[in-house]
Amino acid sequence: MNRRSGFLAIVGRPNVGKSTLLNSLVGEKISIVSKKAQTTRHRITGILTRDDAQFVFVDTPGFQKRFTNALNRAMNQSVRQALFEVDVILFVIEAGRFDERDETILSLLPEQTPVIIAVNKTDKIKEKTSLFPFLEKAAKKRDFAAIVPISAVKNRQTDELLKVARSYLPHEGLLFAEDELTDKSERFLAAEYIREKLFRLTGDELPYATAVEIEKFEEEGSLRRIFAAIVVDKENHKAMIIGKGGEALKRIATEARLDMERLFAGRVYLEIWVRVRSGWTDNERFVRDLGY
């Protein structure tokens, strides 16, 4: 059997489960997840290699119009660019819900690229019969390559999604080595794991005004020494992240370190501090320096 390969963009509005789907497909936590919208800020590549195909998934930030600072402009541009650089688009929507934000994403999708709708969160639909009218309505939005109901968190129907997607992969052979899971460095993944804990362990608005810089990343055999700065917008944000007696920051560091040790399969020494940089989210140069 010829091994097919290609790039697949995972796109959708914020909080539809794009990163959860990527991790489910690849089988590792490549992209960070939380219940808060727009956890993903970068284009994250996850690679799944099988005997018959190599899928190179590109997880994108959730496209949105609510905020217009430099950070969000960069994230939206990342989505637009990805759409024209891939072979297949997986358009993720939420089962039973299609609103103007989904319509905005749909309007951005290039006509010449096959689009597969991944109807996610089907596990949350109590009345399964209500799903069929929703799927019929969605099918009328465009001439889609396919519509596949899935549950990324339960890993349901994801094999069917891959089966359909494989038929649209244009290349023969491998684009990446068989054992590669992502094109992102360990340094990048370390910063993302810390940022995930900020989203999961802090208040609703605070994570959006934070960033993570890895200032030093050293390897000594199986031990990695990582020194990181959490960048915040305001002085009171710094106090909130550190917490009483440093307990909040300690928990963030501990949970991030444990995740890193699982992914890197080795010991991690992690040191984190907090730095205030006012107005960083609208500072285009600093946003570029962070890799956005």
C-alpha cells in the first residue's frame, strides 16, 4: 500500500476542542488545553505516522474579532496563513451549535482546499436524534468533502476522521521522520506547559495578560534544567500568580514540571519567576520576540 502524506489544518472558533482533537489524534499532549477559550496562541504541528499514511496536523489559535491588540492580530494572521499552506482543512465545530463565529471561519476557508467538518463534542448531546437535523443544516453551508461526528475527549470516531482525511492527502512517502511527534522544540513545549498551568490554575482574565519566556534550557544527560519567566501586564497580576507565601507559583511550577518529565521521559529542574512588562500584549516587537 502506498503511504500517503500531507498537511491538515485544524481550524475553528475558540473553545471547540481543536487542541484536544490534535492530542487525541497524535496520542500525546502536543498542544496545551484548558476550559478557557483561546488557550492556543501558536500554530502547533503534531505528526501521526501510520503504515498507510503520515498526517501532519497544524493546530491553530481560535480566530476571533473581539480583541484587536498586537497579540490577537498575530494569532488571527497565523490562522489565515495556515489555511493556504495545507492540503486538507479539518473545520471543527461544536455539535448542536453553529453561530456567527463559525460563519466567520467558514468565510475564510479557501475554495480549492478540501474541507472536512469534524462535529465535535457529540458526547455532550443528550438527544442523539437532534444531531441529524443539525448535520443536515451544516451540510448546506458549503460543498464539504465530508462531515464526521466525533468526540475528541472520548476518542470516538477519530479513526473514521483519519480514514476520510487520508483519501485527500496528495503526497507519497514521508514528510517527517517516522518517530517525530512535532516540529516544536522541547524549549517551546516547556513554555507551553507552564502557560497551560496559568490557564488552568488562575482566574478567568489573568492568563490572557501573561506570557512565558524560557531564559535558559540546559541538558545534562537525562536531566533538563529549565529557567523560565512568566511575563505579566500589571503589578497586581504578579502578586496573584505568586500567591500567598508563593503557594500559587509553586503549584504552577510543580504541575508543569511533572508534565514535562512525562513528555521528556527524564528528570526536570524547573525554576520560575514573574516579571512585569506593562502593555506587552499590544507591543508588536515584544509579541514577535515571543514567536507570535
